[in-house]
Amino acid sequence: MGDDRSDLERMLDDLFPYRRTSATFTRIPNEGVSRETVLADMQMMATAEDAQGDAGRVSGSLYSGDHDHYAFLADVFGEFAHANVLQRDMYPSATKFEGEIVAMVADMLHAPAATGVVTSGGSDSLIHALYSYREEARETRGVSTPNVVLPNTAHVALRKGAHWMGIEVRDVPVTDAFVADVEGIAAAMDDNTIAIVGSAGDYAHGLIDPIPELGVLAQERGIGLHVDGCLGGFLLPWVEELGYDVPPWDFRVDGVTSISADTHKYGYALKGTSTLVYRDAPLRARQWYSVTDWPGGLYLSPGLAGSRSGGLIASTWAAMISTGRQGYLDKARALLATNDTIKAGIRDRIPELQIIGDPLFMTSFMSAPRSGLAASTVDQMDAGVDVYLVNDALKKAGWRMNSLQLPPALHFCVTGPNTQPGVAESFVDDLRAAVDYAIEHRGQPAESGAMYGFGATPQGQQTLTAAMNGVLEAMHATAPEA
Ligand SMILES: Cc1ncc(COP(=O)(O)O)c(C=O)c1O
């Protein structure tokens, strides 16, 4: 690819790399494309897109990485891909799978009597929980101007849900240890607070908030406490069983009223499922919706979705029972050993960086702060290493990190492919070199930024903005003839 591409072309190639190698469809083709051609195209894309992850050079996102496991799940998915969970009479298997998924998760989280739902992902679980708390507060306490109080590290989907549902978000800065500030949360609460939230662990740093203290607070004020275990929920139970020191965070903590735990992360299921478990059935029932006077019939729905794929529920169930407790334990052992190697490598060899807290399954690091200043307030850019320059160098070396902000930091969330021999060691080597690069280029603008979900690709901000501004149109206009 020559350097004479225009900015627009470069951006389009970044967003749509297949526009030069694969046909672009802007209307349904008159004659159907042969299955062989479709499959060949798909396989070409999948192979290209899996390469970096399979090599163990991607943070988060993949979780299992075992292609035999994926193939098995795809077989299971295929059996029920066409099934609509809504048609319970036709597909009683879905009732079995969903019920057993929830039962197994409730058991894993130490509340075997808890109830719950399978949702489409972590954000979906969090937003459903918020809705239930809003409804509970409205009906039992007459709250009409609801607010939810969060540590500012709580996942952004909560802010999105609150925005959609007219709930005020009171986000409270975390402590210098980057976990929820319980006193700050207490101070932000009032009679209109519908719930408080803690994470186990949080997306940015993988840290576990002081859930027992939050539980006491929630009980004192008579409101719910949701624990966001979307990321850690399917890992921490096994980590604890392995003997690691895991602070209390699940239903054994008094005051915890609901927990989200994502099957499509460390549950090793296909993408598109999560669980939301409520300690008590009445709270779960808040998210049910019914209508009796609609021409389409009596309507009763357990959540936002209408039709749902039987394939996803079946394959999630299959992922859990085929992995088994032993499988989860073995994977957890390998994940934590890998993360321990990364943490030790940074501590021993890269004094310019500081690990944020002492996370179990991911390593989040920022520029080491100037002594005497609180870690959370130090001006990173002036103080030391620009971690976005570090990310530029890591990217050139073939790594895909997650970039953070406030303060600027990167995290490496360890997943299955990262546990391959030598990956952690070579990451530490490349990180050492990347820090040297950042020091050499100090003061120069970094290409990376802190863009959630974009892996901080060069031009990430620009790319996203362009995508939102209708770059699809531009792609169509510039697509080469198929
Ligand atoms: C702690 C936490 N909560 C919620 C989410 C949102 O999950 P999803 O991307 O499945 O919507 C994530 C995603 O990484 C997360 O780490």
C-alpha cells in the first residue's frame, strides 16, 4: 500500500480493510452468492482477524482462545440457532438451559437460592439491574427523581443505562488505591438513591471494591447493592479456590442484592451472553413487563429482548458444563500465573511504570508518579512516561492493549491465548523497549489515545468520529468495483 493514499483512503482502509479484496454489497445481489464463495470470504477474514489474538498478543476480548472449544460451541449453536427462546412451548430445551445456567451461576456465587436471567452481555445485565432498582424505588418509596451512586471506575454501561432511563449518576472519585471511596459514596447518597454499585473487578484496573463496607452502607440505608462481576465473576470463584487472597465480593457479603457475571468473558461461552443474578425473586420480578390489552395478545416478558437465540443459550450451557469446575480451575491457575509473570516483570525491570493496585487477573500500569504526590492526581504527561507513546511502540511490536485515562494508563487483561509459553516474558521485553521508546520520544504527540473498544488504534478518535459521521457512505462511494 503506497503512502500516496489520501487521509480519507487511509481511514477507510483502516475501517474497511476488505474493501479491496472482497466484494462490497450495497444492495442485495440479484442472484445469491454461492455458499462456497461466502464461506471462503468469511474464512479469509476470520483467519486474518484471529492471527493476533491466537498468537497471544491481545489484551482481553478473547477469554478462551481454544478453537476446538469454539468449534464444539458452534456445533451446539447450530442445533438451536434457528430456535426462538420466546416460543417456550416449542423449545422447552431453552427453559432447561436458561434455568440451569442461572442455577449454576447462583451456586458459583454462593447463593444457591438466588434467581436470575440470561442477558445479551455485560452492559445488558447492568442496565437491567438499574431498571429493577429504579422500579423498586419508585413503587416502594415513591422515588420520582432517582439517582444511582457509583465509584467512577464502575463500568460506563451504567452511565449509559442511567442516561436512557432518566436516572441521575453520582459518580464518586475512587481512593488513591483506585477502589470505591465508601465515605464519598455515603456522602453522595440521599433519599432518592435507588442503589449503589461496586465492581469485582473494575474494567479499567481489575480491582475489587470494598464490597463488605458497601454492603453495610446499603443495608443501613435500606437500598440495594449491585456488584458488577461482569469481568471477574466467572474467574474470582476459582481464583479463591486456588488459594489466592480474594477479598469478599459475592452473595456471602450481606447487603449484596444483585450480581452480574458474564458468561461470554471468563465463562468461555460464545459472545452474546451474560447473567444477572438477584438474591431475591421480587427484585428480579421488577424487570418483568406485562400488557393485557394489546391486540397481539397477552404479553409477558422477562426483560428488554423479544426474540432470543436458542443457540446462544444452548451453547452457553454447553460451555459451562463441558468446561466443568476442573476446567475453570485449571484455566484460572494459568491466567493468574501469566499475570503474576507480567506484574513481576514490570516491578523488577520497568521502574518507570507503576502497577495500579495489585490486580489478580490483569495488569494495569501508569507512569510512576513523582514522590509525594497522590497517584491519582499526578500529572502523568509532565511527570514521566507518556503511556500512549508506550502503546504506540507496543502496537508496532504487534500487541493490542487497552488504553485508559484519568490517569493515562494501559491494561493487559490476561486471557487464554496469553497463557501460551513465552508470551508473558516476551510482553515484558517489548514493554521495556516500548518505555525506552517513549522516553526517547518524550514530548512528541502519540498516535494512540484512550479509546474504549478501539484498542487505541492510531487515528482511533478520528476513525470513530468518521465512522459516526457516515463514513459508510464514503466507503460506498469509493468502493472498488467487485
Ligand atoms: C467490569 C465490566 N462490566 C461491564 C462490562 C460490559 O460488558 P459487555 O461489553 O459485555 O457489555 C465490561 C466489559 O469489559 C466490564 O469489564
